[in-house]
Amino acid sequence: MTSIARARPTRPTPLRMLKATSVGLCGLALFLGACTLANTPQQDLAYARWAKCSAPYVSLERVDLDGRITFKISNEGSRQQVLQCLAEAGRTGPPLPEPVGVYPPSGP
């Protein structure tokens, strides 16, 4: 009578599991990173409007995903100038959230 040797199932080694997990996480990170490379349509519109409305001593801080423009100002006059220009630029296209003018943080 011949006996057939059955191989015991082997458990993956911790190193092999670590490698597989690392590769999976890196792939997920690359996928999620690629998703954030493109602007939303609202951001593209906000950048186009900002290009028409820049003013001296005013700098763009950020454009949120919903198209809200946040910009740094040095005085109230420049803030009003930019807000008026952005309002005029917004009359011809889809609406965006109200822009926000902020003063830079003061020193210590």
C-alpha cells in the first residue's frame, strides 16, 4: 500500500505579508494621489476669474474645491477692488461662493 504524502498548507511568512501589504498601500496611495491632480470645474473658473482681477499688494492664498477664492490683502481698499472685480466677472458665468480677503498673520 502506497501512502501519498500530503503537503501541509504553509502560512505566509511575516515578511511576505509585509511586502504584499506595502505594495497594496503604495498602489492605493498612487491612485488617490492621481485623483487629486486635476482641478474641479469650479476651481478652473475661479482661477480664470482671479487672472482678470489681480491687484497690487494682493496675493492668492488658495482656491477651495468649491471655487471659493481666498486672497491675502494689505489694506481694505485693495480688498474692495478685488471683490468688485470678482463680482463683475461672476455676472457672466455660473456663481461661485463668496470670495474671502484676509490679512496676513501679524508678527510675534
